Amino acid sequence: MTETNRSIYDIFADFAAENGEKRFFFDEERSFTVAETFNSAILAANRMSALGVGEGSRVAFRVTRSLEGAVLYFALAFLGAVSAMTDPHNSALGYIENTGVPFEPEFILT
């Protein structure tokens, strides 16, 4: 692995430009191409930014392993947020408290 100063956004943008139509994420019913995933993550990042999420924001998100969860993960990374995925079967705060990890989210996405 080569060390780089490039952001995850820049790396993904180049990857999407080169591989946009390739299947990237999929489940039993649907699939997203690289370009669809990238563009969906940009849209989600823009919406979260409008709500005040940005670089260094602490965000807990409660989702299942899904296409939407992957998009959300990339969106938060694009913004530079510090994120923690929580157990979708418990409350986000309850999950964090039970783990003993010192993480106090500013935002909770469900």
C-alpha cells in the first residue's frame, strides 16, 4: 500500500471516473455501479452538510449492512466526519454506552 495525502473523496472520484459503470455494491435485489455509489454519497454528504455535519463532527449511525449503509459510510468519510456504526437492533446511544467506548456523538442518524 502506498501512502498518500489524497482524500478519500479524491481517490473515489478517480476510481469512479475510471470504473463508473462497473457493479460495485449489491444485495439480493439491487446493485449500484461505482458511479451510482459515488454520486449517491455526494448527494448524502451535501444533505448532511446542510444540517451541520462536517469535518471532525462525531456521528453515530444506525443502519443494517446495506447499500444505503455503504453510501452513508462514504458520505461521512467525504465530509471528514468521525463516524461510528452502531447495532441496528439497539438504540445508538444505548449501543455506545454498552460498548464502553468513549464516543459522544453530536449527530445520530437512524
